Amino acid sequence: MTTTLDRAAQPAVVLRPARLSLTPKTTLAGLLDGAWWPYSRDLEVELPALAAVLDETWGRITRVSVNPSRWPVVPRTVAVAGRVLHVGWFTEQDPDKLILLSYTVGRWDLLVIPPETEPAAAARLMTAAAIPGSVLAANVLMANEAVIGRGIRDAGRREASWEDEGGACMSTFGEPFGRSALPLSANGWR
């Protein structure tokens, strides 16, 4: 049996808006021109929305370069609004960076925030990558965020532990003091 698919009958692909933060136009040149937070690791799905936004802002994007270590499949081309966007890859390129090229306007480097990143961490990264004149590279921003995230998680665990112990003070040996271990005050109250 042969099955024929009518492409016109298939639902159109809905582009989700690109989650993007761009450096404001300024004379200060930094290492990054902003950040992009894709919804998935599928370049064929994610690049059309990114290119649509950037075409309006920066001009027509013609080429994209990625490090293949972060993308399971790197297509040679991606269809974008009736044209073709060429995709290349380089293992020497920072894995957390996307390079965009245009014949008319030039080159832009964007930090790529992993899709699974928590929203608060993504917001911090998008803000940091869009600071005009910043000399922090993509890998440095990601390393800094890992440290910040670890600190936030550790503080949350300490606070949860504090609450689980009823807010009890800890002895120097890591054991909570009981009420009977607290010294009596001058009026006899604990």
C-alpha cells in the first residue's frame, strides 16, 4: 500500500518567539553581542525564529556557525522565510557561542544558553551577555553562572536545613542546641 502525504493539509509549523537579549547600539565593543536561549537543541526548529528577529534588527543573516558538541544534529542549511541559511560548525569555536554572519552588516557573536537552563539563571546570563563593552567571553559567563547557581542552591539547602531544625542554633560540632542547652538569662528565662 502506498501512502501519499498532502503537504498543504499538514499544519503549518508555529514559530515560538526567539528568547533573545541584544547589546544596545553603542560605540563600546564587547566580546558578545547578546544572548540567545533556544527552546531545544534542534537547529532546524530554532534558527528560523532567531533569523526572523535578527533580520529585522541587524539585517539578513546568511550564515551561522556553531560548535557541534552542543547540537546533536548540525544541518548544512536551514530554510528561513523562503531562503536558505547556511550552517557551519567548528570544534575550535566556543561551545557556548553562536556566530552569525551577514554579507552586508558583518558578524555577531551570541552566548547560547542551554535550553534546560532554569529561568532565573537564563535571565542572569542574558543580562550579563548584553552589557555593552563587556570583556567576558561566553565560556567565562557560563562558568560564573555555574558558581552563582551552586551558591544559590547551597544557600537554599542551608535555609531548608535551618527551617527543618526549627531555626535552632548549631553547636561547633554541627549539632543543633536544644532549649535546655541555652544558658539561663539573668531573669531565669531561656
